[in-house]
Amino acid sequence: MAQDALAQDAEDRAGRVRWPGKAGAVVCVTIHVDGPAVEAGRGQNALGIHSRGRYALRRGIHRYLEMLDRHGVKATFFCCGYDAEHWPEPFFAIQRAGHEIAAHGYQHEGFDLGDREPELLEKTHRILAGFGQEPVGWCSPSGRKSRLTLPTLRRLGYIYDASEKDEDIPYLLEDGFMILPNNTVSLDDFPMYFTGGASAAEVERNFVQEFDAALHRDGYVHLTVHPRAGGGSGTPARAGAVDRFLAHAKATPGTRFMTCRDLAEYCLSEPSRWKEPRA
Ligand SMILES: [Zn+2]
């Protein structure tokens, strides 16, 4: 992009992005629980090599609840209906701690479900609503969406989708649905550990670098972590990396932590500010 275009781009954003309380950065901490639903959805017996999802329910969720409580941070937990249906206790603990419960498929479906999709979205919605509050947010387990996805979510009362990877800031679709983009390249633990073979120290450094860079740009930081074993940050050293990242963000003046729901509602309170510039 030419210098003039870059300057115009920055000016457009400066006029558009205004965070609550004049915060310099908004941090959405999203915990993708991804329990045994992942293995069940693949037809695998969730034992042995495939027991990493069980770790999320036994250890990971509780480790993150303690960490978030210690930092005074409210997070968004993206949950699979199957996990919450079969092992409800950890999900009641999430609800009791005041975090947001949002939807993440029934068995972490990462493929086109065809005409079955609305039924599964509704099923997961009913299960998650049973923890006290109807979910209003969804994140696709694979980034995949079909022509049925958003119309079904809108009918169920959802206000945001956190599946896209195509912007640095939230934006509004023409029909009034908020998109809260995530960054699955460098603010998501899974690819760095699973395919990148990174160490916890490298992931921590990467998260901090992304946060510091966002401070000098638009100030939107959408962190994705998984409390699983394996390609996630459930285990102690990897959870420690997230813990130190939260401490770094918290110690930075002007940082505001928000759940995705609170951020979507904030954006929708002044929708004209968030219209997609390149619709
Ligand atoms: Zn997931």
C-alpha cells in the first residue's frame, strides 16, 4: 500500500475506533474449551492419545477460572454443546464466576453439515442456555460457515460472530450482526503449539508483541487459548505463559478487558461507527 493510502487508512480508523472509557486497548480473552466433544465429533474414543479434551474439563477450565479470578478479568468461554451436556459441572463453575458462555458447535463440527446445521445450532443453544443465560455469540470450530449459519444464529437471538480473520477491528454487517474477528495466526495458541512446535516462552513473547503492536494501532486484541492438553494452553507452563501475558496487559495503562458480549453490545450501541469500510 502506498504511503498516502496508508495515511488515509490510519486516519479513517482513528475517526472510527473509539473504545469505552477512552481505553487505549480492548482485550477480549476467549477460552475455547474444546473438551471431549472434539474427539467425539471425529468418532474417536476419548482415551489415551485422544484424551487431551478430557484434560480441559478436569484441569484446564479450573486453572483458567483461578487465573482469571486472580487478575479480575471476565472472559468469554466458547463451549461445545456436547461437553456441557455430558459434563455440566465445569460449565456451571464458569457461569457462577460471571464469565460469558458462548457457542462453539455441538461436537466441534468443522465441516459442512448441510441441512442438519440449524438443528445442531439450536441443540447447542438450548444446552448452553440451561446454565442461566442464553448465549448471544458464536465462533465456528473451523472458521467454516454456510448460507444457513448466520440466519439461524440471528433467529436464535445471537448478536455476534467471532469466526472471521479478515480485519484488525470489529465491524458490522449490513443486517446488524457484529463480527468480532480473531487472529488465528499469532493470537491463538493452537497453531503455534500444534503446527509451529513453539515453546511456552515463544508463545508468551508472541502474545506480548501482538498486544504492544495493537496499542500503537487500533487497540483490539482478541486472544484465543485452549485449556486442553496437547495443542492448547491447559498444562501448567503453557497456562503460565497466558498468566504472564494477562499481567503484562493489565499493567499497561489504558487496557480494558471485555467479554465478547460486552464488546458487541458496546459496538451495537453506536452502529454507524462500525460499518464495514469495504463491504
Ligand atoms: Zn475449538
